[in-house]
Amino acid sequence: MSLLGQLSQLPGSYQGPDFAATDRSGAAPYGLLGLGEASLAARLCEDFAQATLVRTGTQLVLSSPETQAAADDFAALAEVSGVNVVRVGAGQGGRFNLDTLSYLAPGGVLSTYHLAQYVAHATGHGQEALQAEALLSALRDQCGPEVQEGNPARELAWSLWGRAPLLLAPAGEGALIQAWQTLLARVGKVLSVPVEQQPLYTLTGAFEAHHERGDGRLALILGEEDAEMAMCREILETRIDEVALVPYPQGSQGYAGALALWYYGAWVAAYLAEREGAIPEDSAALTQLMANLVSGVPDDELN
């Protein structure tokens, strides 16, 4: 199935447990670590769990096949503390010890959705997970391939065509930058430039020596435009061609808004690949690299 088809079917496709309030995966507090392909899902769920190892409660460890050794180490450290350890994987079942997993999500760039929804349910935030599903469904109706006119994802992809956009987001929302940079590269096959740490210091000087390097440049401000992002926009409007605001869908916020903005970015990246004439699948180089890492080939033998 094409990526556009997969995106159309993604809302509501989570098939993991929903953990009723009286039957969760474990007790609070929750710790959450995401490794490899699972790292983005963990960042999107930072409101639900501490991004660290916990000494009491429940430790969730999310991983992809090439990070199993590290996941084993973190799980062992957590078990020594006596906490309940919940292991979650994303990828092919044959590459995991399934006896250690509480949930196996489909691998690939869309694994973020399945992993994040699992964490939301497992930590007792099922309502936020349902809110996210509603937002994703509404976005599908706006961005699906059958929508030819007024499709916001297609229109933004057109603006991005042939450009290497700057990516900005409010303080504390760096997961949005990671999400869009990954999607634009992995799916859209283009480079984007993250401007996450202290953006005002960077942007006020970035184009002073060579003003012409702002020609043709586009910046995306992801999420809410707070006071800092408003100042960044004003600075950029005097230095580059275009600044586009990419807000949370339907005025949403928190986890649901972040997952929806990730989903919107996936649509944009898929249409960008279409515009570029590229195949929106993982490159052969990445596929080979991950296969070598999983099989344990030494680094000096990697192609």
C-alpha cells in the first residue's frame, strides 16, 4: 500500500490495549525512555511520564530492533530498582524477543502514532488519546488525496518544493521540530534546518553577512506562536522570502495537538515527495544500515 493510503487508514488503526482506569499497565509514577525509531513517540508523550529512569512505579522502555542491547540494559537497571518494567517495540516481530514485549507496534515512519497512543493509554490518558484520534480523522478529511482543491497539506508542500526550510517551535516544543525534520527527510527527501535552542540569538545574526542567502528561504513556525516566536517571525520577515505559521489543528494543544501536527507533517512530506518525483519510502541506505545493525555486523564492515 502506498504511503498516502497508509496515512488515510491511520486514524483509528491503533490496536493496542486501552487500559481502563482500574486495569493499567502499572502504577504511577511513570518513567519513559524511547530509543531509535521510538524516540519521537517518547518525546511527544513527555507530559505523561518522566523522560528518565524511575525508582518507583512503572518504567516504560520503547525501542526499535537496532536498539535492543541498550533497551535490555535500561530495562535491567529499572528492574534492579524494583519498578514494574513495560517493554514496547516497533518493527518486525522476528527481530524482538516477543516474550519481553507488552506491545509490538508496526515499524516504519508511522510507528510514532502507534507507540504514542500506547503510552497515552498505558499512563491513564485515554481521553487525550481519543482527542488525538478525532483530530487525526478531521485532518484526513482535509488532507486526503481525494481532496484536490483547498488541501492544506498539498498547498504547504508546494511552498516547500525546492527549498530547505528553517524549523522553529516555542520553547519546550522541540518534539515538533524533531517530528517535522524527520518527516521531511525520511518521507519528503529534503533537508530542513532546525532552529531550536535560543532562536533569537541565531536568527538576528544568521543572514547579516550574506543577505542574499535569505533569498528563496522559507521558515515554518510550528505550534503556538508565543511572544518569542512572534519576535522570530518579525526578524525573519525582514531577512527571508516567506514565514509560514503551522498551528496546532483546530486550536488543539498538548499531546493531542502535537500528535495531530505530526500527522499533518506526514501528509505534507508525502505530497512533497510527490512533487519532487521521489518515492516516500525509507532509502536503501537506511534499510541496509538498520539490517546490519540488527544483525550485529561490526561498524568497520558496514557498507
